[in-house]
Amino acid sequence: MPRAQFSLGEAYENGIGLPKDDVEAVTWWEKAANLGNADAQYDLGVAYANGNGGLAKDDASSLRLVSKSSRSGESRS
């Protein structure tokens, strides 16, 4: 299920089959990240770094999530 949630977030971020919606993307990445999906943790961390998807820019949360994704094996981190 976390992989599907991550993929849904990607679809919203990129407007693939759904309207482009960064807030919805973040919503789905949060769900997947909370279930341990490393890709979602990374994308959510980037969203915090840039203040995207309705999130306030938060460097501490960004670093925490990107570091966590790296420890979980996410290759972009």
C-alpha cells in the first residue's frame, strides 16, 4: 500500500492521469512516508525544503526525512 500511495503522490505532482495538485501530492507522500516508503520520505523532505504543496519551509523536517530515506535505501538522497 505505501508504494501505491507514493505513486499516487507522483501522479498528482506531475499531472499524470490526474490534475496537477501539489497539495494532494504531499498528502499522499505523507501517508506513504509514515508507512516507511523511502521514496515518499525523500519527496516529502524535498517539499519541506522548498515549501511546496502547502507546507511551510522547514529545513529540520526536510533533513530528517531525507536522512531517513537515505537510511532506508532511497538512491536520490
